[in-house]
Amino acid sequence: MTIPNFYRKRLNKWLDKRAPLSTHHKLAQHNLYTFPNLTGLGLAITILIIWLMGTNYQNNLVLAIAYLLISFFVVAIWQAYANLSGLEIKAITSQPGFAGDTIRFTLQLTTPNPHGSEYLELSWPGGKKIIADINCHSPFEIEVPLPQSSSRLFITRPIIN
């Protein structure tokens, strides 16, 4: 599912105000946003349908299952926030390239979380997803490839799930 171009431009404009372009970012409360993906949206719709069925048929067991699923949904969002909170992302190097080449960006990731950060998916829009597990206080360098299809200057934001 892709975001329509109008909303993407508005979102990028809002993000540029909140988090200006920099070679070093630390994810914290003021710049870390956790939104459900397409699977989470499907779960929310399923929970809504279950809740409506339980309310319509006055079935307390079905309502209890709906409330249990809502609690799992909220805890998953909290867990995602805790996994990413404090993560430091630093741009190390990038390779020059031509149109049609794959450009590799080297990022350094560090987390102060005592349990580390697990299963981070890093990618550029439309690019290959790279999965990383980061240990506490140990810098982790990773290369994120960007397929380049045109011969123009390309400035974009990486996506971290």
C-alpha cells in the first residue's frame, strides 16, 4: 500500500520541520513516531469487527477476546517504541554512482537500550530491506543499498521499521 503523492509531500514537509536533514540523528520522544503498518491496520479492522459482533450479540466472551486483542495491539506499539528509543543513526559514507547503479550508504547504529535493538528493518523507499540486530553500546555499521534509476541528485529519507 502506497501513500498518495499529495499526502507524501505533506508528510515530508512536516518531517522536514520536525527533524531537519543531518548526518546524525538520535531517536527520542520528540522525533520518534510509531504507526501501525498494513498488517496492523488489518488487525485493527479485525478487532473492530469482533467488537461489533460481541456488542451486537451481547456475548461477553467475544468482547473479552476483542479487549485482549486491543491490549496486544497497544503493547506491540509500546514495544516498538521501546526498541527504537535512544537509537543513534549516523551517516558514515556513501558511494558515488551513475544512473542505473546501486548506491551503497554506510550507516552506524548505536543503542543505549540494555537489551539492544532487535529486528530493525532498514530500507529506502522502493529499496531492498536490510535486517539488523544491535547490541547495547556497541556501534554497528551496515550498508543500505539504494537503486538509482535517474541521473538527478537524489536526497531522501531512510525508512526504519
